[in-house]
Amino acid sequence: MDTKQFREAAHSAIDEICNYYDTIEERRVLSNVEPGYLKKLLPNGAPQEGEKWEDIQKDIEAKIMPGLTHWQSPNFMAFFPGSSTYPSILGELYSAAFTAPAFNWICSPAITELETIVLDWLAQMMHLPECYLSTNEGGGVIQGSASEAIASSMVAARDRYLRESNAHLHGEEREQGIANMRSRLVALGSEMSHSSTQKAALIAGTKYRSVPARAEDDFSMRGSVFRETLEQCKREGLEPFYLTATLGTTATCAVDDFEGIAEVLKDYPLIWTHVDAAYAGAALICEEYQHHTKYLDAFDSFDINMHKWLMTNFDASCMYVKRRRDLIEALSITPSYLRNQYSDSGLVTDYRDWGIPLGRRFRAIKIWFVLRTYGVDGLKAHIRNHVNLGDMFVGLVRSRPDLFRILTKPAFALTVLTVVPRAATAPISSDTTGSMEAYTNDFTPDAGSQVTMDANALTKEVYETINARGEIFLTSSVIGGDYAIRIVSANPKADAKHLRRAFDILVNTAEEILEKEGGLKGAPLLTNGVNGHANGNGHANGHVNGNGITNGLANGHANGHTNGTSNGVSHNAG
């Protein structure tokens, strides 16, 4: 392909991309192909001779599009958003044109220096403490994902803890002390933390222990519970060295108790605390959320994915460290072929020492384009618009307490709800005892358990029916034993009409399934008097690998009474 052919092909590709975005909401949002579909459509090997671009491009629509789930669709309300905008796409185009692995400053000085500059801009926008700026001892680096940021932080935390805990020893005695302590290291994270913390512990070769996050605390990790877990680890002879605290958990967007955690860390100064703010951290650019940054100077690192809520294409995970020396000492290796006078002078940044990969793409340019195109005010308006849309959706849900119960406090445009079951009997007393009597029989001694089990089965069926039909895409979660549906609409194309349509789909599907199961007509709402939530231990047994998201494959359903057991499949959206 020569310059003339490239220009023609690029024009055609841009036209197709623009048309895709203009018509994206007309497409089924969730792909429904069967596994292995693409192998049946493509040859068994690469073509012997080159093909024309026109023929290649035809296969995008014919063969690739059917296997795409359309994350940019306003009907995509699952996981968290994966943003994409035209300025960011242009940044990717230039990045591809300027391709350089950029492991050292000398590889392309502009690539390194622009990364430093735009990450300082972003830190200032979020009102991060000054210790995270490159002008002090810290600084920012673009990682591939929040998972990569956690893994890099944990490796640095491990090495710092071992080094400083054994600083009083020397020679062989020091090496032996480090070896003995290494086997007792344990990383901590809230039970609502993303599963990437557990995975990082596997990579770092350490143990992992979760800190309880209780329903009465809105599933936020409290400082007091963190202290209890630390003390228990110490009693067991373990060495806690790392903690993931979260600003916006995956399941419910809970914010951990930063003040309480900071207070505990005064007694455990060697524990590295990383703040995972992958999605909700974007809201920090708005003044009304900046109170969350008050205690961040007590922690060691912080990460936000611009590719989630800040209009930047994947991948753009922005990690900040308070002391860059800690990261560099853990991850720096300088063979002779990487040495140069600029690196040796100490006057430049070599980002290969700030993470796992050696080679790095030119990702700063798309961030630069996005920040310049929308400006701080435009990005604030983007965040506030979605928060307002989320508030509107919550109002719709609350207008139907006969169908839905909001499980946790709505936050950062995320709503988490369950579907309310009804007794398939004639109306009875509205008090708690009377309502529960409708469920009490020879097989159900625990009425509260049965209510929860029925709610879980009903919510799961509503969720799976909606996704199977494909007009909108949602994700589910198991939270404190309750099977729940998550709705978050925060991509650039989202607007009120799409959320209203999503609400109508939820209402219609819930009523359809309730009527099918004989529980809609004349049936009373089952409640214990507080938001329709029945007490009991009939919980969904969905196994969730730390990030709170489950694909909810359940077994057992008979006569409207289901055992509510689900086999959750964790999804890591990076």
C-alpha cells in the first residue's frame, strides 16, 4: 500500500467509522454469536498473495461486526463504560504513525515528556495532593490497565517492605532475614476490591487476605475492620505489607473509609496503600467530589482509568506514586545496551523503570488531544451529566417500590437493584409476621430465607431475559447474598431517553415474569418494613472473584420457588 492507496483507504475507513458511531444504537448491543464462529468464516491460513483493501474492508461488517459487543452504544449499561471519542481516535492514529517502543527518554523525548506533562495536568484537575506531581518526589505514569497498576504497586510494596524491615541486618544475615520474611508476606484488600488485587498477589508470590466490607457500612471497608484484620494477621505470624483501598468499588461504587485507614496506617507505616479509583476517580475533576482526596497523601499510589469515564480510548490507565524512587528501585534493571548519557545523568525519566513492560506505546498523545479538545469545563460537564442521568434513573426506580428495591446507595451514576418477589396467594396482613406466613409451610421453616431465595431467582431471571433479548446490556452481581442488577450509563452517547427505555424494559420484563409465575395479580409486597428487604439466610451462593460481577449461571427452578444457587463468573474489565 503506497501513500495514494493509504490516503484512499484511510478516507474509506474514517467514513465507515463515522457511520458506525452515527448508527451504533440501531445495532444489537450484545453479540450473540456462538463460540468459534469466526474460525468458520476465515480461511485456515493467511493468504498467499496480498488482497485489495476494498476486499479486506468488506469483511469488517460481514465477519467482525457480528462478534462485537458495542461498548460505545448508549444501550450498553454493563460493567463500567469504555469511552471512545474522535479526538482520542485521532491520537491513536498519530501514535500508530509515530510508532516507537519508547522505553528510554532518548527513544523519542517527546513521548516521555508529554506523558509527564499531561499526567501532571490530570493530577491537578483531580486535586490530588502535590506529593503525586512530578515536580516533587512522585509522579504519574500511563499503565495498560488498573490491574497492571496494582501489580506494579504490589511488587514495589513487597520490595520496600522487605528492604526496610531488614535494614538493621547486614550481609548473609540480611539475605536470610528477607528470605524468611518473604514467605510470611500477605497482601490485603477489601472483599469488595477488584479481583486484580488477588491476581497481583499471585504474581508477587505472596499470600492474600480480604478485609470484610459490611452491609451496614454500605460495603465500604472501614478503618476499624482493617485494623482487626491486621491484628489477626499478626497473631498468625503473617506480615501485612500492602493494601488496596477503593474509590468506587466494582459492585456498588462504594468508597472505602480513607480517614479511618489513614489513621490505622500511622501504626503500620511500612504498609503500602494503593487507591484503586479506576472508574469513579474521574469524578474527582468536579469540585463536589474532591473531598475524597483529603487523605490521599497518607497513601502511596493512586490509579484512574481515563478509558472508562474520561472520553479516552483504551488503554489509558493513569497511575501516580508518592515516591517514584520506591517504584524505580523495585523495577529498574539497566543492561549495557539500554545505557545512555541522558539516562545515566539522572536528568530524564525512563518510564521502563515505572512498570512491568519495557516497550511502551505513545499513549499520552490521545490524552493530550482529549484534554485540549474538551477542556476541564467540558470534561466536568460530561461527568455531571451522567451523574444527573443516574439520579433521574434512581427516581424512576423509586417510583416502582412494588417491583424494585435499591440495594445500595446510588453513587457515581451506578444503580444497583433487585426485583421484589410477591406471595402467590390472596392478600394478607401487611405486617411483617403476616407477610411471612404466606411463605411458611412444611418445606420453608425460614420464611426470610425463602423470600431472599425467591428474590434472587426472580432478579436473575429478569436479568438474563433482558440480556438474551439484546436491546440493552446489563451486568449482575452478588452483594451480601443478594443477587442484583447493575445499571450504569456513562458513555458519551448516553442520554435520558436511553435510560427511560432501559427502565421501561426492566418494568415490562419484571411484570412479565411475575405474571408468568402467578405472583402479579392481587399479590402483596413481601417486606420486613424496610425497603422491602426480607431478613434471612437464603442467599445466592454466587462465587465472585473479588470484583463483585457475576455472569450468574443458576441451577434449580420449580413452581416459582428456586434454590437461588448461582455460579458467578468474574469479569475483569481492566
